[in-house]
Amino acid sequence: MKQQLQTVPHQDPPFVADHPALDFLNSVARIDGELVDFFQSDGDVLAWLARTGWPVERDAGTTRDGHRQGRFGLLHAALTLRDVIRTLVERRKVGKRTEPDALNAFLAESRSFLRITSRKDGSIDLQRKWKQRSAEEILAPLAESAAGLLADGDFNLIRGCEDADCVLWFYDRTKSHHRRWCSMATCGNRHKVAAFRARQQSSE
């Protein structure tokens, strides 16, 4: 996204997309007419990952002596990955050929393993865990989620909000598949109010 982004106000980013990779893109949103970026620090990225269900270990991305590992800091890596995913989603949406090399570079950093735990009722729980020694490894679950979306997602149902001023994406999982807005409470409501006012003016 080439436009100048403003510093984000103190509020939570929108989680309206029904897919983590699209919610990741929505960490840039338009507020009061200005594009703002909810990622201003490593802490913002960590908080976002935790909210999506990918909590990061306290010492993630550090070596035994406490120094940060990886080629980039977490914020830089997250912004880079977000740009990569946005480009791929936008091109896939309009039927253009995608060049996945940049996303593959993130995927190549993924190091995961399966872990089983025994529950109190005697059943076994199986979970995939990701190593978190670097920024790229911390972001690996998100990169894998984006890869799954690009490969298997139904791009007829992956849409941008129909509000001309909105930049948010969503995956339409409604039964009728007629979702038009990122949120009925915001863009949908604005459309309803504008349509109502237009009808009133035309009847005067």
C-alpha cells in the first residue's frame, strides 16, 4: 500500500474478516478518512498474534543469552509479510498470476512439530507447535495460513468491503453469500443512512 499511513489511535484493530490472513491485512484501516496502521511496534504485533490465538512465548525470538535472533525485528518482518500477502491476495482476486517466492521465503523459515498431551478424562490432545527463535519463525503460522488461503480459498467469497472508502477484506462465510460490508455496524450502517437520506431528498 503506497499511501502515507498515519499513526494509529489508541484502539484495537478490526477483526471482521473471518480469516486470520485477511485480518492481518486489515491491520491497516481507514479511520476518520485517514489510513492508519495498527502495527507501530513489536508489541503491537505480539498482541495481535495473541488475539488471533497464536500466543507467543515470553522469550520468543531470543537466544539463551537474551539477544534477539533473526534477520529482522518482528515489526519489520510483519510489515514485510503483510505487504507480500496483500499483493498476492489482490492479484489472485483479479485472476492475475501470482509470484509466491517472497511468501515461500517466509514459509521456509517455519519450524514446527506435533505435541500430544493427555487430558484429565484420558483423551489425547494433538497440537502443532512452532519454534519461535526468530521474527520469521514467530510469523510462520500466519504465513502458513495465508498460503492455505491462496491455495484453497474460494476467491469468489473473498472480497473487499463495498464501501468505496473502506480498505478492509473479509471471507464471506454467510449462508447466503451475500455479505457486502466489512461490518454492518460501520460501513453497512453508513450505506443504509446514505440510502435513506437519498430517498428522502428524492421525495421532496
